[in-house]
Amino acid sequence: MLFIVPFTQTSCFFVHAYMALTPALTEVLRQTLEDLNEKNFNKFKKYLADNSEIPRGHLDNANTDDTVDLVVETHAEDAGVIVMSVLKKIRHNRMAKDLKRNLGECKYVTLHCI
């Protein structure tokens, strides 16, 4: 999915490369959430629903892939920050720290001028 939005204050167009940011981001988030056991993953989804715009009903039966997709679709480039915040709330501080490091190594572009 690629969005081209005219930016009226300049003569250029900005391209929101949603799919350009998602492969690396989703892979890092997926690898992180796969490390949670079932009990902690369910706890993660509960806290995620309470602390984001994702309705609980969408997360109830969601597996890891579905959950990552929902977070990225809902929060785009802020998805990593949301996941880190929820991991801290469920007392997985080490996992949140590792995610922060892995996201720092993750190279993605959200906007660029053409």
C-alpha cells in the first residue's frame, strides 16, 4: 500500500511508504512477541487493548502475526513504541530494552520527497 499525498506548502509530493517501513518493523515486533509464553502473550494483548486504539475484540483470538499486523496498521511507525510500553507494563523490561535496541538497528523510511 503506497500513499501519495500532495503537500501544499511546497512543490513536492510526499510519499508515505507504509509498506517500506513495515517489513523490518513487523519482523522485529513478531520476533519479540514470539518470545512470550501463552500466558504472557494473553496478558500483553489485554494491556495492549487497554492502552491503544485497538479494540479488545480484535485481539481476543489474535495470534502473534495478527497482533503485530493490528499494531502496525493502527499505529504505523509508532508501533514499536506502543509494544515497548506494553512490555514494560507487564514487567518484561529486558524484552522492552532488547526491542528498543533491535528497532534502532532497523532501517526504514516513513516519508521522503520526490
